[in-house]
Amino acid sequence: MRICDRLAQPKPCFSFEFYPPKDEAATDALFRALGELGGLDPGFVSVTYGAGGRNRSRTVEVVTRIRNELHLETMAHVTCVGHTRLEVLDILERFRAEGLENVLALRGDPVPGETSVPIPDGFAHADELVAYIRAKKFPFCVGAACYPEGHLESRSREDDLARLKAKVDAGVEFLICQLFFDNAFYFDFVDRARRAGISVPIIPGIMPVTSLEQLDRFTRMCGATVPMRLRLQLERRQDDPAAVQALGVAHATVQCMDLMNRGVRAVHFFTLNKSPATRLIVTALQGAL
């Protein structure tokens, strides 16, 4: 099913994001997590790329296997950093041949130590990739990323919003937010996006905190703000992993309940290839709805 069609249904849509495993043991762990989360009837699952597109072949393998073996709706990430147009075309052709209906079009992160400057005959930004997908008449439902607190490389939130509008105008049908821990950022962002003429669905992205180290790593990468009260509570529990995860689950559950009580009907979870925290949250949400 096309994700835009799923989002149009009244039933709440919970989706889960995974990254491609590096070896056989990680692959086994991933599919165990998928099996556990698959019982929650996800609207779709997505599989990321590595920096610079280094895991692109494994991304293709994983999304194909998820679709064929677990019969879950899948969305593959497609990035343009490090790829020529012909390489991107080959990836998209493989997705179409496998029957995939959904892709998330991203600029992508460069390999550490390198820049995001496009290679010859490549794409500079995600809006160019989206326009290419549309020009080549691929039938995909195309999503893109958005940043409630602004992209780290943007000169301003206004500039970031203009870049997002260009992606939507190029043919994006839904957006998935970068993680955030304060819902005020999400609702303010949606309000600004609507005023800018962006009318496609905007799905909030939630990452349950399972360790303070993990939290610091991801917030450095994306620039998300951690509420001071949450950080202080996590720091007091940092020597007790179970307590940290319990607090992370509680905070994310409260976030999601607030989002849904205020009209949000879809939530995207960054699982880090693990199921327990996300499973607890979604089970609680489904029981409350």
C-alpha cells in the first residue's frame, strides 16, 4: 500500500525505522525485532542508508526480505550523497522491480570527514532527487524528511522551511520529522509549514531514550533540544540502565499521547533495531485509543 493512502485512513498509523545490519548476527537481531514489532500491525517499516550511501545494497536486500518474508509494508531510504544519477536510477529500478511502492528521498549524510558537495553528475539536494524520481515516471509514493528545530546546516528556520517547500513542490507526498523531545517544537513547525503552503501529512518522529550516551550522540547529530527536566532525571539514573529505559519509555509515551490527543494520527519511531521500548509504547497507545 502507498503510505499516503494509509495515512488517509482514520486508523492511527504507527511506523518503525531500522538501519541495515552490518553482519549476520545483526541481521538475525533485526528480524527478531521486526517479528516482535510486526505483531503491532505497523502502517509501514522503513530502512535507512549508511553515511555516503555505503550500505545501499544491504538496504535493498533488507527491504526486499521484509516485504517478501514478513509481508510488512516497507519504505526504502534513497540518498543522493556519493551517487551519480545513473547509480540512483539503478537503485530505483531495483526497487520498482521488487514491487516496492514507497521511498524516502534524502540528501543523506556524507561519510565522516567528507563534505556534502555532490559528485559529478550527482544531486546537490533532496528536491533534485524528488524531481528526478518524478521525471523518470517512477510510481513510488515519495516521502521526505523535515526538521522541527531546523536543519543543522540551514542558515535559519525560514531558509530551512523554503528548502522543505521546494521538496514538496517537486512531488513529495508526506514528511517524517527528525526526532524531538518537546512537542511544542512539532506543533510550532506544523503551523509554520501550513502557513508556508505545505499541506502534505507531517509525521512526528519519536526516539525512546534507552541510554544517556545514545541520547547525547543523536542530539549532537541532529541538533534536537532535550528538555532540562528530562536531562536531569536521566542523569540521576544514568548508572541504572533499566531506570533510564523506563524513564525514556514513559517520556515518549506521554509525548505520543499528547500528540494524538491533539489530533495527530501517525507516529514514526526510531527503533535503533531494538523492539522492547517501542513495543511498550505502542502497546500502551493502542490500549488507550
